[in-house]
Amino acid sequence: MPDFLELCEVSAKDLRLILEDARKVKTERNGKTRGVLDAGAPLTDYVVALIFEKHSTRTRLSFDVGVRQMGGQSIVLASTELHRSRGETVKDTALMLSRYVDLIMIRTFADKVIREMAEHASVPVINGLTDYSHPCQIMADVMTFEEKAGPIEGKTVVWVGTGNNVCNSFLHAAGQFGFNFVFCGPEGFDPDQRAVSFATSMGSEFIIDRNPFTCVKDADMIVTDAWISMHEEAGGDSRQKLHAYQVNQKLLSFARPDVIFMHCLPAHREEEVTSEVLDGPNSAILDEAENRLHVQKSIMKWCLGLI
Ligand code: CP
Ligand code: NVA
């Protein structure tokens, strides 16, 4: 059964299948309370381990609630409670977990950990964020964009800020879903070259424009994220260098009035983005967060061969 590790490693056809299933089930659930089971309770008989080696609010809640809505059972594990934090190897952890659970979702630091987990686990592994990528988030973001503005193919996504893990997954998605990607940030903060190469090899246009006011002109979506990610050290002069790349109302005034603003959250209000934008009419942040739930349920079903 397949892992869900990177958007560039799952076929575009399967990514579409996942999005279609998510849309269908979300519609069927409309107006129901959160604890109502999905039709057919597809995860009855399945146990899912949700492992967190970093902090999380949305990923933890959305996976846990998602498993419950599908009739399955989830076990949330913080790394500090596991022998992993005392040196038990990823390989031993993966082999042992595979005897207890049917699916593993892990949020961790190095990409290497998730690769090793997937190599040794005999059950599917889902990437819940690494230092390198955040594929589940971008599936939710594509779903959110298409709900609001129709097919994302041929559209222009403008990333303002620092080229981090979320940005890398956006580049994978650009290649898979056929949208164009503009990166707008200071020199030294560009996204990973492998992610850029994937997008361009799939026919996406990739542009670097270091001027925030010109870069947003043709944007269908403007997206940003924290300037300092969980795996990064605060300090140095990053904040100073990124200062000119804050998403604020002045920047939005250079974009089309219907531009969609996204942020995976948590946001650092008045740092990478102002409250005026986060809480304003262009913002899709709560829909993005909600769609994590819907799309991850479909990702879990896809991993288990249930769609
Ligand atoms: N966007 C996101 O992954 O949020 P959490 O860190 O709260 O899980
Ligand atoms: N780039 C952020 C995303 C948090 C969901 C981080 O890795 O901390």
C-alpha cells in the first residue's frame, strides 16, 4: 500500500482522486455535527498512529477527528513519550509500530526520518510535515483555492516571504496541478532547488521577483508563512531582511481585488502578515484549516486502498 510522503511522488491522477473524494465527503457532511460517522465508516477495523516530534494544533486535531469520523481508532503519540527520544532507532520503531497499527502519520524534523520510517514500516506512512515539506497542507490549500476560484491549472500563486517547507510543497503542487509560481523574497531565502526543478520539469513557470509590489500584480493567490519555522533558530538578521516582505493591506492594494490570501497557520500576527489581512475579506485561512480535515481523510483512505 502506498505512502504519502511528497506531492511530487504521487501521480497527478491520484492527487485529483483524493481531492474529488474530499470534496464529495465534505459535501455529504454539510450541516452535520463533527462526531457523525461518514457513510460506511470506512476506517472501522483500522488503528492509526499519529506521531508528533514537533508541535502541532491543526495537524493533530484534523487527523484525530478525521480518523474518528471514519470510524477508526487513533493513538496520538508525542515523541517525548516514546523511546525514540531516548535513542530507539527509527527502524526499530517502524518495525514495531507495524505490528500494532494499520497506518502511521508522522511529523518530524529531517526528511531522512520519514524516509527511514517508510522504508521499514510495512504499513503506509503519511508525511505530517518535515523540515523539507508539508504535503497535506498544500492538498488542503489546492482544495480551498478551487472551492473559491475554480480550477487552479494555469493560475498564478505568489509566495511572499521565505522559501521554506510549505513553499517546497507548493512547488511540487505547481508541477502536479499545472499552476505557475512566483517566489518573492530576499536573496538567500529562495526555496529548495530540487522543488523548483520539479515544478519547471513538469511545465510550470517559475519566476523569482524580489519586488513585492510588482510580484503580486497578476496573483490569483498570495501566500506566506512564518519567517522562522519550528526547526529554525530565531536570531540572526532574518527578520530584518524579511521585513520588506510583510503581507499587509498596502501590498494587497497592488493585487487584484479578488486575490485569495492563504497562510497555513500558526501566524505571527504583525510579523509576516498583518491582522488586517488575516482577518480581512481576501483571507481563506479558516477554510484552509478546515480542509485539512477533509483532505487528510481522503489521503488516509487512499493509503489504505479504500478509494
Ligand atoms: N498548518 C499546520 O500544520 O498547523 P499545525 O502546526 O498546528 O499542525
Ligand atoms: N513552516 C512552518 C509551518 C508550520 C505548520 C514550520 O515548519 O514551522
